[in-house]
Amino acid sequence: MTIDPASPVPKYSQLRELLMDWIADAGLTVDDIIPSERELGTTYGLSRMTVRQTVDQLVSEGKLYRVPGKGTFVARPKIEMSLALASFTEDMRARGYQPGARDIARRVVPASGHTAKHLGIPPGAEVHQIERLRTADGEPMAVERTNVPASLVPGLDARGLSECSLYEVLEQEYGIVFDSGEQTIEATLCDPVDARLLGLPPGSPVLAMRRISLSNGTRVEFAVSTYRADRYQLHSHLDRYPGR
């Protein structure tokens, strides 16, 4: 476990791999402290600047976190963002986390042209707009903004949704079960409003998800959500196309 000065791989990149291997081999877990930047520089014969560059990279990737005046610690593993048609609640429970929800805003409004297009309804038709902060084990994870046609779910605005699954409410009280959908995920920067809700500095990297969910061919949900990029990663199984 040494740095190769003759390698074409930059020293900070070599150190990154060495640190990740060392954390795994040493059996370090969440909230365990790692050696100081000075200690790492001495151990691997690197300048403080090079070590700082490596640690900064691992912090930005969400693998480490700093506590001013105390040191640098191992962060929680990232959660794989579900690419299946499952609710946040179902997904977190399946991963062993306790899901949570806090209402930010609830209203019934005329659908904008953009929202109406995605839901396949006339512009101006009433929709339930639901904004919630989603948590896992009490930690802010995502801001969800969901639109549902009011004609499909009368009285939903009077139903409390804190600490419960919207999908479960739709199924149990309205007989709506989602069976297909479309989802788009892209990287973007967090705006000040969502940054405050998620406990992030404004401009932090986040994952923006847009989802259209259908039940028996009817578009029921159009959701736009902001997920913390420091807590989520994407994973997909790949199959090779025939002839390639």
C-alpha cells in the first residue's frame, strides 16, 4: 500500500484508492475517524495539498465527512436510487431504514399547461399539489412535489400524509394501484429553498427525478423530486444487445 511516483495515475487518485481499501480492510464503519491529513501525508510521503485534494474528493463523493475541530469520519454508504415503480416508503423499508414524511405544502390548484400535459388532462383542471420532505432514519433525503388529478382522488386534501405512504393511501382508500410508469433522472444543482430543507449548502449537487405513474393506463401521478446526491447513487443491471 504505497504511492507509485512513476505511475501515470495522479498521486491524489492513488491515495483515494489506498484510503478506500484501507477503510474496508480495517473494518471501519460509519462515524469512525480516519487519520489526520498530516498523518496521511507522513504515511504516504505526500504533500498536505495532495492529501487535502484526496480528502476533499472523498467528502464531495459522500464517502467521508468533516466535523470542524474534530476530524474526518467515515460517512454512511450511499443508497441506491430505485429504478423500479416503488414508493419512497416501500424503498426505504426494504433497505432497513425507517421512512418519514413531513408536509411542506398542500393545495388544490388549476393544472398548468406543463403539468396537464404530463398527466394527460385539460389545462386548468384541478390537481392536488403535495410537497413533502422525505427522511430515512430521521435524516432529510429528498423533497417530493407530487401532482394528482383531483377528479381521481376526491377529498385527498383532507387526508393527512405526514409519516405515511401516499401510494398506500391511494391503494387503500381509492383503489389505485400503480402498474407502470416513466422516470427521468438527471444531475443538477440544489436551489436555496430545497438546500435549506435538505440541510445542504446552496448549489450542492443533487439528483432531479421526474416520474409519471400510471394505473390501468391512466396517468395518476406526476412527481418532481430532488434527492441528495451525497446520499444516493444509481445502479442498473446491464445486458448486452444482440449483435454487439
